[in-house]
Amino acid sequence: MSRTLILGGVLSALMVLAALVSFVWTPFEHTAMDIPAKLQTPNATHWFGTDHFGRDMFSMIMVGARTSIAVAFVAVGIGIGLGVPLGLWAAARQGGWVDEIIMRGNDLIFAFPSLVIAILITAIFGAGAINAIIAIGIFNIPVFARVTRGGALPLWAREFIMAARVAGKGPARISVEHILPNIANLLIVQATIQFSLGILAEAALSYVGLGAQPPTPSWGRMLADAQTLVSIAPHMALVPGFAIIITVLGLNLLGDGLRDALDPRLRVARV
């Protein structure tokens, strides 16, 4: 097992653990305000300090982790649930009108930056975590469709697929029983990458006020609250900033480690 995979797994596990623990315990109630204790730097009582309302930032980081995980997880689930079938369908109909429509639709979405699409959708339908999930999930659909199609196309020319056709299996059954298991490693790696991008997108939307709304803590919202207080309370920006950096770094390392572990060509190259 590579060091990259171990380090990425540990950092990612810490994020998930913080989110899970926050359901049953936090040092302080994350919405509790203590004005006399506002803007405290990290200390023995408030490990990550307090914000401009006197709220404990460690508690807010813990609860904010579950917000980020929920948004990114569901958004990636939307991408997988819709993008993978579209990619399999396009690969099975390679060169036909179905393939052409799906791929041109992907190109249309890719023509616009993902954050711009997310801002557009949330601005039209309103701010909130649900709309942020939908916005991020929509961009994930063509990503998984393209990865799935790219991984599936070479397999359709393989001998075992030809044997399945001779046995009387149709394109849909072949896609599910033979193509999908053979590209699962690609999808797993891509899912970790999109998960990290989902967390960044959720933080960006919350930063501009289009993501999770108060009183629900969000790392992006915490950064937005800190922008006018950086000179007098830098910890308000550093704490959520480092939380985002460590989480995204962990997920990217996890993705790289999984790619190395699951790709047989890379295993042979290392040997």
C-alpha cells in the first residue's frame, strides 16, 4: 500500500470522523453566541478560537464538515447515477445519433466553468444547500459520462465482449455485466476527485452567499465572515481555510493512491 494512499485515507477519515462525531458531540453548541468571548485566539477553552459572535470555531468546523460532505456526496451521487448510464449508453451506440447527442450535450456544459453554472442555477432558483447540490451534481453528470464512455469504448472491441454477443446478450446486459465491472476502478478514482471538487464548489457557493444558509455552519460562509476581520482576527480565516485545504488534499491523495493501486499498468511500472 502506497504512502500516498495511506496519507490520503487518514486525512479523509479525519474529515469523516469529525462530521460523524458532530452529530453526538461538539465542545460547544455551534450556534451558541458568547459576545464577551468574541474574537478570541485559540486557547485551552476554545481550541480554534471564537468568531465575531463568540461562537466556538472548532464546533463550527466539525458541523461544517458534515455540510460539506453531504453536499459533495449527494452531488457526486447525482453525477454517477445519471452520468454513468449515459456514458454506457453512448459507448454502446458508438457513432450513432445517441452517442452524438450525449457527447454534444457534454460539450455544451463543459463550455461554461462549473462554478459559473452553479452560481447561475442557485441565483435563479434561490440560495440553499439543496440548490447547491443540484448545481454541483449537474456538472458532475457530463464528467462521469465522458469518463465512462472513454473507458468503455476500448472494451467493446475485446474478445470477451464478442463472446457475450455471440451468447445472445444485448448491449444493456453487456454494459452492466461486463463493461461496468471493468471500468469500476476509473469511476472510483474519478469519484474521489469530484468529491474534492464538490467540497471546493460548496465552499465557493457559500462564500458568495448561495450555498448553505445561516445558522447552518459552512466553511465557505466562515471564510466570508472573516474577510473583513483578517487584520484583527486572522484565525477566523485560517481555520476554515486550512480545513478546506487539508480535506481537498486528503481526497486528492486518496484518488492518486487508489489510481496507483487499481491500475494494473501502474503496478507493473512500479515493479
